[in-house]
Amino acid sequence: MSGSAEVDSRIGELGRAQPGYLGRESRIGADGRELTVRYDRDAESISRWQRHPEHLEAQ
């Protein structure tokens, strides 16, 4: 993928498809930086997402 918008879109799509995903909230600060908080059902869901190969690559 070439642009960060494409990567963000793909990662969002993958994240929503993960078992245990409950939702997310994003805010953009005055400095233009974005903070996103992701909600998952349990620790295993979080761990599985943290180990997802495309998520790791995007980081």
C-alpha cells in the first residue's frame, strides 16, 4: 500500500473484522495528532490483534 490513508483504511477494516472487537474512538488534538482508543472483549482479543501480521507491519 502506498499512502498512509490507504494503510489506515486497511488496518481499520482488519481491526473491525477481528473476533472480540467492540469499537473504537478517535480524537484529533489541536496539534493535528490523532489518538485512537480501541475496545475489545477480552485480553485474548487484544493479544490476537497485537500479533496480527498486517497490524504489526503498519506500526
